[in-house]
Amino acid sequence: MTSLKDELAAIRRGAEGDGTKPGRIPPDALKVMHRVTADQRASGFRARMPAVGGPAPAFELPNQDGAAVSSAALLGRGPLVVSFFRGGW
């Protein structure tokens, strides 16, 4: 069975290329992605992140209808799972 680490590495090679063949991401876009990743790492955001399993900060966000929903209200109803999706919809 392939490990998750190996599967992710294969996906990355397909997207970025492996040195012998180009990947699916154009080189100019890849440069931007790598620069943004380096900038994020240099910002020190990891030191400010909550620890795995630790409490997240309270927040309020709009739901699918645009109404504000708070994490406190959701937690009052039971456990809360938060997923982050990267994209520019």
C-alpha cells in the first residue's frame, strides 16, 4: 500500500514535473506558487497557528445565504469541524 506521503509526492511530480518531463503547471505559474509558499513560510505563520488538537480562535463567517454564523453558536449545538478550501471561486 502506498503511503499518503508517496501519493502526494507523485501528485506533485505530475503537477510540477520531475526534471525529465514538464508538469501540468506552466513554469511561470509554478514560479509564482513557489514564491508565495516561500513568502508564507518566511512570515512565521506556523508559530502563530493553534496546535493540532488545540482550541481555534472564535470566528464569525457568512453562511451560504450570507447570514453571519458564529463558531460559538455552532459549538453550542455540538462538535464543530472546519475545512479550508483553497481556490478562487
